Amino acid sequence: MNLPLGPTFLSIGGVEARKNTIGILDAFRQLRAVQPEAQLVIAGGASLLDHSAYREEFRTELALLRDHAAAVHLIGPVADEDMPNLYRLVDALVFPSLKEGFGLVVLEAMASGVPVIVSSIAPFTEYLSGYDVIWCDPHHSASIADAMALALAPPIRDRVIPRGLEVAGRFSWRRVAEAHLCAYATLKEATNA
């Protein structure tokens, strides 16, 4: 992917209401007032659900951006093996979901040394602490825009990148599997009884 120079933000999940893509787009518009070279990459979008009405609303909002629209790059689904390279291209992950199951991409970005912007909602508040990420209110695009600007500030980056690597380390495949061993043993005993 060839992007113009400038800070680059990544949103993963495609254009969906629960991913708050229109909120991200409005926040990006606000950010461009102070960071005119900023770029927004929106990856993903494969879904079994019908998001056509929301996508149409997004296209309408994007068209209204005029000068900023060329800085928004919808790249669609990305192969798993290409994700590490995509993370290396960006300055921050913008993930202000309105509803989320866990948000595995948050850990992927952290493991890649990328600052993460997340909603101050569960599940994020359940496994992330105050200084691990940059928090935002997903219902207010100004809050998302402020978080995006903070993600570019060296003191903030210097804080969240090492914390993110530490958090990602707590969720290695080995640690997650070990955490489930007791539950599996209990289930095995119950089925053998």
C-alpha cells in the first residue's frame, strides 16, 4: 500500500455501525484541521450481516468531506499474513467501537507496538488499565479526534507503546491455553462421571 506522507490511522472492521465508522470519519475530519496530512485506512468489512444502509450513510458522509475524502482509504479485508505489515505502516489504531465482543485487533496492534485508541466501555475496561491505551467516548467524535491527536504526541506514545507490549504479552496463546486447562479438566471429569 502506498500512502502519502503524514500520520496514518487504522480502523479495522470495515464500515459497520457497531464499529462506529461514521464517528471515526467525523473525528478524522476534525483531526485534519490540525493535522492536514493525516491519512485514514479502513480495513476489513467481510460480514455475514447486511450493513448496506450504514455503508450508504457512510458514503454520503464521505462525499461531504470533499478535500478530506482522498485521505480516506477503504482497503477491504486483509489476509492474516499481511496484517503485521499493515500495523507497521500506521501511527495508531482507532477502535472506538460502540459494542464489541473482545477486540482481538487491539491486542494485535499492541503486540505490533502501535498505540491504540479505544472506547471507554466493556470489554476494554475489563482488561485494559488507565495508561495502557488512549481512551475516548465513542459517542462523541470530538473525543475520538482528541484521542487521535494524543496518539501522535511523543510523551503519550512513549507511555502507551511499552504498556501495550506488556498487555499483549499477558494474552499469548500459551497463557490463554494454560488459563483454560482447569476448566477443561473440570469438564472432562464431569463427562467421565
